[in-house]
Amino acid sequence: MKFEEYHYERPNLEHLKETFQQAIEGFQTATDLQEALNAMDTINQLRFDFNTMASLAYIRHSLDVNDTFYDEEKTFFDQHNPQFAQLNNLYYQALVASPLKAELAKHKGDLLFKKAELSLKTFKPDIMADLQEENKLSSEFNKLMASAEIEFEGEKRNLSQMGPFAQHKDRDMRKRASKATSAWLETHEETLDHIYDQLVNVRTKIAKTLGYDNFIELAYTRWGRSDYGPKDIAQFRQQILDYVVPLNTELNEKKRKRLNLEKLYHYDLSLNFASGNPTPKGGKDWMVEQASIMYQEMSKETDEFFTFMKERNLLDLEAKKGKRGGGYCTFIANYGSPYIFSNFNGTLGDVDVLTHEAGHAFQMYQSRHHDVPEYRASSQDIMEIHSMSMEFFAWPWMELFFKEDTEKYKYTHLTKALNLLAYTSLLDAFQHDVYENPSWTPEERKARFKVLGKQFFPYRTYDDDPYLERGNAWQSIMHIFAIPFYMIDYGLAQISALQYWAEAREDRDTAWQSYLTLCQAGGSDSFLGLLKLANRRNPFEQGSIQDIIQDVAAYLDAIDDTRL
Ligand code: ZN
């Protein structure tokens, strides 16, 4: 069966509510274990059914935003998701209150109950209006960013279309592109300050209504972080300052020499080589062919997975008229199908779709056997290990995509990984300070961002750009506005991914087996529990980062970058 034949039908909400509530009642009044387990199965199937239809509507709408049928269907889900969330909430309440909890935990694992408890701590009916306000403000930010029209090189361009110019070989082009983007953002500086101010306020209010001291604790609960807290993360950031930032500073100096520039400005940082950044050497169909060879040779599991994706048309990769921008990977529960959506643009990012997004999809495929939906997906700190590690497991096949640029690609990939560690730590430190001090004015926030920016990127200079120099470089970042405290998950995951990179070079089979175990475990354990299961080091532990960074530094050092 192909994706096009997957059956869509709008859920009958009244009927769903009735059967859902009946099943919850059945669960609550169950007199023995089997009865309770049966009720759980019924509830989970209802959740799979609803999510399947929601995914199909979402995907088909994003494939053609002009399709009026799926436009209406998507609107239906946007409007009714809160009601469905409320049903889930009732189920979670019943779970944690169940007299059979201990016995159920023996069958389904403790974690389900912990997850339910955490989820309940993020919601009370009293915060409904404030949650809506939070969503509204996030959408305001997204809309403003999507509305960007920057006159550049004879055309009006949006922010993502400005991306390729930021890494252009021609320095003047990079500089002008950066200035044009800053100029647009500067005209909206006050609006962005205002939106952020309101977001910080409403989030703080929600947290206090729920009984938290500030929003930070609530954010950790929202992300399902059950076994580490802000102190651990602070230690993580300190390790990045100690071991990664000095290396990045050194690498940046090497780049300055490589690019033959007297001084590197912020607009020089996205270009890695005087001859230009590495690019894939073919179009979409060609790239899918290379990916097929890669996954076929990589392992029998990846071969089966990628064949499944292709045979069922579960990849939609190239930009098309009417297609939404961006990219994502999602899962269609009742068909056991991951789905990858992207808009290829001829850059290195296209290969990332076939490795990073495919890594997410591979994990979803490997976890589909879990009958508890909560165990099919882990928290994001683990999910990004699935994707980022696949990028590294794919290394032996990068020649297929990059040909003569392969060495450049590998060098870029590792330096980008190091950069990401500093970048995510900076944004995380900033958010901790902001939400710890909710009464700060926009100016105070910017002053703090400048100080932190100097710590994590001592070599970055904005002295020719007054807007960025004022401490505004966070203003265009969606994560800061829409998904607070998410960023650091990429940093945590990167450490484990780099460990796979190092291990795979020594003993590929062991590294791959561990990765497969991690993917198959899905979300059936906590962050630290899953790291232990897969034999990954705890990134909060002193030394864990220093060791892996030494390996990366040694590898990069052995490359004569001046000939790249
Ligand atoms: Zn990802």
C-alpha cells in the first residue's frame, strides 16, 4: 500500500469522546488486572486512531497548502486538539490514581506512570486562557518572521531564502546579505522585544499558577526531563566553556588563515573554505539512489527501513508549487509509517535530510512495536541522538554524495557539531537568566546576551552592525520564542552522537548494535536510563565532554585544512 492510499476520515469527535470516557470508566472500575489492561488497550487504540488522522491531515495539507479539503481538515485538528488533550489528561489522572498501579507498572513499566504524573503537573484548567495567550504570541512571532520581504539582488526574499547568501564565497555578498537581514529585523526590533516580554510574563504567570517558583522548572517538566535539572545543565554548559570554546577559538583562527582574511566578522563565520562550502553533486532522484545504496550497505535494518520508505512513497523531498516550506519527520501510527518532508535546495542541508531526518524516521520505524504510545517516542534529548548519530554512521558513504568535496564535508560536519555545542549552551544560559529574572527590561536582557555571547563566542564580532552589537542576535531564533529551553537538547544529544562517531571508527559493529538498541528502546526509559542502556556516557559527569572533544580535536588536527 502506498501513502496516497492511506485512508483518511475525519474523526467523529462526539463518538470519540463517548467511547474514550467509557474506556476510562472501564479502567477505573476494573476489578482485575486483565480488565484494566484491556481498557488501556482500547484507550491506546483510540489515541492511535486520532493521531493517525491528524498526521494524515497535517502531511497532506503541507504537501499542497492550496488543497481546500485538507486545509479544512487541518483547521479541524487545530481547533479540536485541546479537547483531545483533555481526554488524554483524564486518562493520565485515572492512571496515577489507579489502585492497580503497582501491578500495572509490572506489565507496562514504571515510566508510563512517571510520564503521566509529569504531564499532569503541566496543566490545570485555570491556565487555559494563559496557554492560549502563549500560543497566540508564538504564532505572532512566526507570522512576523514569515512576512519578511528583503529586497536583495533584484528580488524580494524571505529569511530562509537569504540563507545561501550568508555562506556565499563572495565576501561582499555575505556582508550585504547580513546587513540587509539586520536592517529588516531592526525595523521590527521593538515589536520583537514586546512579543518576547509578553511571552516571558505569561509563561511566568502560568508557572506560578501551577505552583512553581518560576518558568524554568515548568519548562523542564514540559520537556519530560525526569532525571536531571538546571544544576546539571549548568555543569554541562561549564564543560562546554572549558573544553569546547577554546577549541572553537583555535579552529576559527585556522579558518581566518584559510580564508586569507585579516579579521573574521560575524558574516564570515558560515563560510568554511575559500573555494566554497561542500555541496551534493546531483539532484533529488540521484540523491535518493545514493541513499538507497548507503542504507542497503549500512545494515539489514536500514535496508528494510529505507526500502519500506521508498516503496510506500513516504518521502517527499523536493520543493514544489503549493508545498509548504521547511522540513519535518513524523509518524503515521496505524500504518506504522514514518514520513519525511523537505524542500531540497541544492545545499549540504539536502544530505542532512537523508541522514538526520532519516535517523529520526529509522527510530520511529524501530520503535513501532511498543503498544504503549508513550514508549514509541522518547524526550527530545534522546531523539536528537537518533538523528545526529545517523549523520555520523553515514560517514563511510559520504563520498557517494560529495565526491571530491567529501573531506571538506567531514571537516565541516565536525566543526559544525562543535559550534552547535557552544551555540545551544549560549541560548540555554540566556534563557535561564531571562526566566530567573522575569522583571528584566528588554535592555537588561540584551546586555546579558552580550555578556554571554562574549563568553561562548569570544571571537565573534558585531562591531560593524549596530543592531547585532546591541545584543539582538537571539531575536530571529524561533526556539527562543516558540519552544523555550529546547535548544540544549541538541547539545546533550551531540555529545552522545560524537561518541558514536569515535566508536564507529574503532569498532563499527559494537557502535551500531548500541545505536540499534537505543532506537528500539524508543521512550521506554528516562534520559539517563536510556544512555546507560546504550552504554553512552552521562554528559553531566566531569570528564565526559573533555574526552570526546580530545578525539575530535585530534582528528581535525590531522587534516591539512589549508588544502581543502
Ligand atoms: Zn532532529
